[in-house]
Amino acid sequence: MRLLSVLAAGSQHFARRLFVRAVLAFACGLSGTIGLGFESYALFEALRLRYGVVNASIGLGAIYLVGAGILYLCYRRAGPRPVAVTASELNRRQTRNAEAINAAARASEAPRAAAVAMSAELVKQMTPLQLTMLAAICGFVAGRKL
């Protein structure tokens, strides 16, 4: 019974976070749309005063078409998402990799291999947020070294 209450609390937390994120995404989209509308109107008025109504409409339309083309190219470049790996498969892979690293460390007795095996054990105990922060710090240090 206790397991069910823990699962229910976890799903409530997840649902609440999902709802808040959806509301914030909607608010961001709505405010961006309103801002784009005001910006478009101001740009149209500036172009209308300088070039006339027809040329201002053509210019504003061209700006939006170029923007849409750039966004479409970004969309195409992103491509389809890879198939998600299940948690059990991920655990199996991590266990297999850790065993291979530990075997290599025992076989060679090199300090570098032992350090890699120790870091693999440490990585297993880290949360995804900690792993992300570690990757960001390593990337920063590597970039500064280059």
C-alpha cells in the first residue's frame, strides 16, 4: 500500500509540473504572438510612410517568407528523433559497460584504467542533473584548454 502512495505522489508531482510547463509555454507563445503583431504593425507603418502601401506589404511579406524558409530549414535539419531506449535496456548497457571497464582495469592494472573504472562507478550514482552539469563544466574546461 505504501508503494502505491509513493507512486501516486510521484505522478501528481509529474502532472503538476507538466501542467505548469504547458501553461507557461502557452503564455510564452501568446505573448510572442502579440509582440510579433505589434512589431509587424510598426514595421508596416514605417515602410508605408516611406514606400507606400503596396511596396510596404510586399516587403513585409518577403520578410516573413524568408523567416519561414529559415525556420523550415532548421526544422529539416533537426530530423526525426531517435528511438527512445527503455530504462531496462539502458541499465543493461550500463552494467555491461561497467563490467567491461572493470575487467580492463583488472587486466592491465594501469592507473588510467583504474581511474576510468572508478569514474564509471561514480557516474552510476549521479543524477541526470549532476551529469548534465558535469558535462557542461567539462565542455567549458576543454574549450578553455583549446
